[in-house]
Amino acid sequence: MQFIAYILIYPFLWIISILPFRLLYAFSDGLFVLVYHIIGYRKKTVKTNLNLVFPEKSKKEVNLITKKFYHHLCDMIVESIKSMTISEAQMKKRFTFTNVELVRELGGKNRSIVLMCAHYASWEWIFILQKYIDHKGFGIYKRLHNKYFDAMVKRIRARYNSHLITTKETIPTLIDSKNKGELSMSGFASDQSPKHDKAFHWNDFMGIKVPIHTGAEMLAKKLDMSVVFFKVKKLKRGFYETSFVTIAENPDDFENYGITDSFIKLVEEQIVEAPEYYLWTHKRWKHRDKVPTEFK
């Protein structure tokens, strides 16, 4: 059944991926009408989240951010599909870096890197970074249910010497890489909500106490890896600019959860600057009423 779904859907995705960008974004505009106006995909969740974190904003302001967010979400969907066939030259043109030398300098110090990011603006084309640095790239991800689409996504990432690994594979894979003497860079999207009963750390995120993922920090300390944040700015439709910020060159210099809290502050700055580019469809604040006594 998985294979049937794959062979039925794959040709449709491939056709979308070869569209020139002008037509690609015309398709995105049509998708917006379907997702926002007709289906109303998670619209209630989006507005609930926005009202929680921006209580000072009027209904009109929230509605405007919501609409802009759905336009961006649809662009992200088609850009993800475009990854199937986009050329290296096009990706380099559309996803640029302001200070890639920061990563190179850490490489010159023989430092492997934990690269932390949020679900903000675009993380889909970050893999082109591999064309500018010597680190071997690993992306931590959740395996897709359909094994054929899962293999497809891995092939796309492998075009730029990036390798997708699951959470369970992360520690043994990176230990093996370290033992081989490789410089590695491992990407974590650390802004999602962990299960509240398994959370080690709670803190304010956009003014609301929530459980926070600490896996990236714990891994950095365990394997002595530097921690870098990548901040993405959407310049215009289909064009993004990334800047790197060193959170911790030597993670043991920080008290427990200090790195994680610094990351959260950087994410908040992005959201406040342009809230329409954050992934508001996730129920990020769903555990806000379950704060353990010791964290209140």
C-alpha cells in the first residue's frame, strides 16, 4: 500500500518541483486559497497561539498575521517540493549566508558543531551550507511513516552531503563520527514541545511557562561540541538570508540549561521581529497548565 501511494503521488510532486519559480508561487497562491479559506487547516490553533503570546494585539492585527503566516506556510510547502529538482546554483542564489566564516573558524579549531534552529522562516534549504564548509552534516528528524517517501527525502538531503538520522540514531552515529576523527555538524530544531512528563526543564517561551527540549545541549556537553544558532531572515518571496550566532564554543562553560535558555531567547527575538514566519500550527503551548511545582 505504501508503494502504491508513492507511485501515485511522486509524479505529481515531481511535476510541481520542475515548475519555474513564477509558476511555483502561482501554485502556492492557489494552495493558500484551499488551505486557508476552504479547509481552514488548524486556523483555530494558529489564532489561539497568537492570542496567547501577543495578548496586546488587536483582533485585526492577529488576523493579519494569521493570513500572512498561511501565505508563508504554502510557500514553504512548495519550496520543500522544489528541493527535489532545484539546482545547486539556484539554491545558492536563494539561500545565502552572511557570516559562514564563523563556522569555518570553529572548524579550524577542530570543533564539531550542534546547529540549533527554530521552525522559523525556512530551514528547508539550509543543507546547501554543506557546499561552503568541511563539516559532515547530520540532520535529526522523525522518520516518515511511508518508507519510500522517507528514502526519497534522504536522497534529496544526500545531494549536499547531509545525512538524516533519527533521534535514537543520533548518539551512536555522532560517537562513531567522533571516533573516526570527523568534523560534524548536527542540526536540531529545538523549539517544539516535548512530552510534559518527560521534560527536564521548563522556562518561559514568549512569556509562557512551557517544557523545553534540552537534547541538543545535553548532546553538545556529552560530546564536547560547540553550539551555534542559525537565524534565518526572509528577504522576499523565495529568498532567505542566514546569520550564525555562537551560543557556546565550549559547552561545559555553561551551567545546565543555560545553552537552551540562550537559544530560546534568540528564537523569541526572531518571532517578535516578524511573527508571520513562525510555525504557528504546532500546539507549542499546550502544556502551559501542567507546570510542575518546582518550576513555578
